[in-house]
Amino acid sequence: MERENLANRAYTGDIDPELLDFLNQYVDSFIKWDLMRFFFNNPHTIDTVDNIARYAGRNPETVEQELAELAMRGLLEETHMGTLVVYALAADPEIRDQLARFIQASEDRQFRIRAIYHVIKGGY
Amino acid sequence: MQAEERAVTGVPGFDAMLRGGFLPRSANLLEGAPGCGKTTLGMQFIHYGATHGEPGLILTFEQFPEQYYRDAAGFGWDFRELERRRLLQVIMSSPEVTKADLERFNGRIAGLVSNMGVKRILVDSISQFERMTDDPVELRNLLHGFLNALRREGLTALFTREAYVLLGDEQREEDETESSMSFLVDSYVMLRYVEIESAIHRAIIVLKMRGSAHDTHIRQFEIGPHGLVVQEPFRGREGILSGTPQYMAESFIKAFVRR
């Protein structure tokens, strides 16, 4: 156990604390990561699970739960329009800034490897 | 009574065809074959407005917003910067969500109209509404409701629509959306590919403009480094909209001499 924690720290120890918080708070699957990148690149998207799944090239059943969880955690906004449930990126500029920092950090290979390890290990 | 100021498109030569631009709060249809310049003309209209006191929205049902940012940058239009300055927003959505949004009180689009002072909208493309129903009457009602909701918000709207023919004389089936839209909109502009001497040229014509005079010539246009530029009318040829025009003399001979 002790050895595992040390190994975890070796991978995630250098991550900026704010980015680590972001990882812990929002990124517990690669689908979520993928969706975050999609919303970062297309920040004014507002659509249903089915359409977002289509845009992301994913299966709606897979995406549905992930979108709902991101909305519960505050990264996305969930709105009910009659019979439709739609998702959009949260308008909060602080959350958008955090997302931008995370996506920009992901461009760095070292950070990406650490973050991937973090997601696989399910945080610590 | 003084005439209302037009919504200038900023497309050199095109505003003259429209006698100054689109009428404010009007619905305008831009139809053409894939790749002939509909979205570029639409982006030019939105860019001109955003940089001349009329913030705009681009509502995309097909392309990703990042494609608009990239394509616009190719013409020297910085859409990301305009978004940062709240003069533009590129929204990706679907017809059903947009319809539901416009139907509810103080929806997202209405909110942007009041918060950003949005005056223009590009809907790219209206063809996606066809996915919502197979019933032509229902489709016409849907389109009518959508156009009226945008008018209610005070927007000058430009709708692109795919024409599923590359050149004008190909056979096609009855097109319900075209017949519905051409009645519902205030103006109807067509872009066409034209083959002349083994080269493809582009043509533009204003077929209809409710409440205004307009140029009735079929003109050539080019897509240059800064967007569309409308040029002179095709001279000495006829049958332009067929896609394969002929010299007038040839037509004369065919009609009268070779009988």
C-alpha cells in the first residue's frame, strides 16, 4: 500500500495542485476527458445526449451518464426544454478558466502521461 | 417616412445587387451547391456586422465551431477575438433544441439578443430541419415558426441551404423545403456553378427580394483572400442557370437557323 502511494506520488507529485484538484474533481474517465475537450473546442454547444454523442463520435448510452455526472459536478449545465434534456458548458468564467488550463496543460506530453495514470488509478 | 437602414453584408458587389443590403429583421435564404461559397458569404455577413456595431450569432447544425474559427482565420477574420469581445457567438446545436429554446420564455438565444445586443444570425444550414419530419405540411409549419421566432427577436437572418445539384440542369425530385422556404423568406439568393469553356465559374443571382428592388443580372463571383467579391454579369451568354451556358449567337442559330 505504502509502495503504491509512493508510486502514485512519483507520477502525480509534479502536477500543479490546481490541475490536480481539477483532475480529482472532474476527470475520472477518458470519456469525460474527451467530452471536456469537445466543449473546450466548441464552447457554445448546446444539445441533447444523442447529438453530443454523435458530435463526439461516441455511443449515446456511454455518454449519457458521463454528461449527467459532469453536470452534477458543475462543469456542464443541464437544462430541461419541454421533453428535451440539453447540456452546455457552464457559463461560470472560473470553471471555463480551469478547463482551459487543464486542456492547455494536456498538450504537454509529461502532464498527459501523469494525468492518464491518475485517471487509470482512479485518483488517490 | 424614412427608409430603415439596410443590413449591409460587406460583400463587395453584393450589397449593390441588394440595393444596399438585406432589409432589417428579414429572413434571407442563400441556396447553393456544396462548396460554392454559402458559408463564406454567411460568415462575411456576420463578420461585417460584428465589426460595424451589429453583433451576430452563427448557429451551426453541421460543422463544428472550431471549423468556423479556422476557416474565418483564412480570410483574416478573427472569430475567437470577436467572441472574446462579445460581438459574436458560434453556437453548435440541433434544429429540435433550437426550436425548443426559441419557444420557451427567455431562452438562450433570447438571452444573447438582450445581453450582447445581437442583430444578425447565420443559420448554417436550414436543410437540417428536414431531419425533423417527413410530412411537408409539418415541415413548412416548423420552418414558419422558426423564422417568425427569429423575427420576433429582431434578427436579420441568413439561412444557408444545400442545393443537391452541382450544375443546374440535373434531374431532381420534388424538393419540399425549397418550395416552403422560397415562399416564407423575404429574399432568395442562389449560388451556382457554371461551366464555361471547360472551366467552372461561380454565379450569383437574387431571385426574390420582398419590399425592395434588386439586381436581376446573373453575376460572376470569386472567393478571394478576403472573402467573396461579386463581379460583372455574364455577358453574351444565356442559359447560365442551366449550368452550361451558350453564346447567344449559338442559341439564335439553334432556335431559328437550324430548323
